[in-house]
Amino acid sequence: MVDHEGIIPTHDPHGTRPDVRDLEAGGAGYPVGPLRVGVIVNTGKDGAKEVVREVQAFADAHPGRIELMLETKTGELIGHNGKNCRKCHDIANDADICLVAGGDGSLLGVARDLYPTKAPILGVNIGSLGFLTSVARGNLEAALQTVLERKWVVSTRIALELTIFRSTQHEFIPCALNDVVVSRGTLSRLVRVRVDFGDHFVTEYNCDGLIVATPTGSTAYSVSAGGPIMAPDAGALAITPICPHTLSNRSLVVGTHAPIRLSLPPQATSLVVQYDGQPGGELRPGDFLEIRLAPEPIRLAFTPGNDFFHLLRQKLKWTGTNLPQSEGEHK
């Protein structure tokens, strides 16, 4: 295993052997026991059952080397009915690596369910675009071989935590990997959102809404709204207004060392809060939404050579006269 963005802290839930997540690829000291692989699929996706069967067949072909930890609903797809199935909490604590099959939304949901696990998450795409679920369905066997040989590459991603503060209570959400969005919902009128960064007043946006995106989320809703694409290790956040009324309003990139606070003027209409596309409550006049760096990152696993810039070229269809004719050619 290679971690190209930092050392993963030591974590040994069993207390009996070195944790494979802390070991260098090809280094000495790998645990004697089998590699513990959590498997979670979006059971509503076409081809989900076939993916689980292929993973099970691969493990059966390598006895003693892989211990599968099938999430309960995932196991039911192939008739396990609770046998050898695990809850997400157990997978988060015990797995060395987690295999997630679905689309990017599936991976985002699993990342939240497993948080704050130190196990890296490898995504298999049986959805649509697949920036995070980078392993194509046809490459599953090769990806499993990479896992078996412990040659995955870890990309450490920052996550956000958000709190809506009210006069008498607050709502806390511990993990968002992509973004936090405040918007007008079904209303057609313009909204006004005040933005503060740490102790500094930034501005008030007149817009349809506002996106606060991590580098991981910079290729999602944020880029559609005109926000910048940020490399995964950028260590920054992008604040992007949605359809701003003032043309000079542009995305603002800030650090992660201070919280971002969003609030509304008196008499304003309440706004809808969403995180990673999930409902997160309402932001009302008198409230403020605080967004800050979560204490633990999320670790994504990729196969060697499947780096961020390769994905950009592939998913965004970047072309140019100086680009190789195929990804296998390097100049």
C-alpha cells in the first residue's frame, strides 16, 4: 500500500497484529493473517449481485489470503442471510480496506456511514460518471488482484463537519466529503447570504444559493456552478455562489484553518441546507451555519496509475494536440 499524501496513523482494532493500513507497499512485516476486505454494494444498481459474486469467487480462489466482510444487505444478495455478514460499524472498525460498488453517490453515503474509519475505500463504478468510483466494472478482477497484493494507492481527502446554531439548540452533522449547499429550494426569488471566514467578514451574496466545496467536491456541483477544480491535496475550500446577481461575484478559495459561517439577514426566507446531496435542515434568520474541517480525513483507494489527472482527462473528455492518442502512451 502506498500513501502518497501522508502517513496513516497506527490503528489496530484487534490488538494482535500490525495493521496493513500502516505498512508500506512491498515492505516487511505484513500480517500473517488474511487481508480483511469490507464489501458494500448499492443493491439497487443493475449488476450489483454479479459484482458480489465475482468478489466472492475471487476470495474463494485465494483461500486464507482474503477475509470478506460483507455488509448485511450485500450478503443477502448472494443468499448469505446474515451468515458472515457485518454491520457498517463493524466493517469500519475491522476492515483493512473497503470495496464499494455503485456510483459516486453510493461511495459518499458509505464514507459517511463508515466515518471515521481509517480503512481506505476503493470504489467500483456500476453507476454513471464515477470520479470517486474509479474502477470500471470490466477491471474489477484486476483491481481485486491489486488489493490482494496490497498495492493500492491511498489518497487522503479532507472532510467537513457542519453545525447549524440556533438560539436554543443546534444541529450537528459530522461528515461531508463533497460539499455543503444552501439554496432557496423551490422558491424562485433571489436570496441573500452573508459569509464570514474566521473573524473576517467576506461579503453578502445575492444569488440562488451558495456551495462550499472540498477539493473532492470541486468536480461535482461546484464545477457546474463555475467553481474551480482543485487537486485532492490542495488543502483548501471553494466558496461558489449559484447564479450570482452581481457578475463580479466569483468563487473564492480559502484555507481550512478557520471556519466558514453562513447567515441570513433579518426577515429573509429560510434556506435549505444540503450536504453531499442529503437534506441537512433549514437555515433561518437568526441562525448561522458553521462549516469547518472535520477532525479525521477520509481515505480513498485507487489502483496504480489511476491518478486524479488521469481521471480528469478521462471523465471530462479533455483533448488537445499535445495529449497522447491513448492513455497508454507517455511522452
